[in-house]
Amino acid sequence: MTEIQFIERDGHREFAVVPIEVWDHVKHLIEDLDDAALFDAVKSGDDGFRVPAAVLDAELAGDHPIKAWRDYRRITQDALASAAGLSKPYLSQIENRKRDGTVDVLQRIAAALGVPMDILVEPKEG
């Protein structure tokens, strides 16, 4: 095998210099390790929550996220308003973008829909 040169600092090996032919034989192994580490990091942070295609399609078509999720869950405005402790007109105004819901209101709606609150919040234009 080809000789590897070690560079030391304070009496400890810190770097290894390898001939290019050795590197060409092992570089794919390093890339595979990086890919596996990235995959493991992403997988450990996965909460398992998924947005169904029907919800995404409805949002892309212009529906408010609350309406998209309500329709997906097959819940009426009356039922969702009741479950979240809101009036139906207030919920309708939020879904029609005439009013913004408070954090408390959005949390209650999210709980009633069984979704994380942050997916119900639309980004402000600007």
C-alpha cells in the first residue's frame, strides 16, 4: 500500500496526507458517511407530521390553511367553531382573511383540527 504522511501537532497526529490514488479509492466512503449522518440527523428531527396532498392542493388553489384542513377533516364551520370555542362568524372571517386570529385562537383551532399551530399561520405579504 502507498505510504501515508501524518502531520502532528503537540505530539499527536492531527492530519493524514494520502496519495491521490488512495483518495480516489476511498472518497466515496467518506461521502457515504456524510450522507448517512445527514439522513440520521434529519430522521431524528422528524415529528412524523405530514401535510396531505388534498390540503396542499386546496391551499395552492387559494384556500386559507384553516379552511383547507377543516375541509380535509370534513368538519363544518359550526363544528369547528364550537370545538375551538369561537363564534361561527369569527371563524368565517379568519377563513376569508378578513380578520387575523390571535395566537390563542389559532392554538384552539389547531387543537380542534389536530394539527400544529404554525401550519395554520399564513406569512404576511410585504
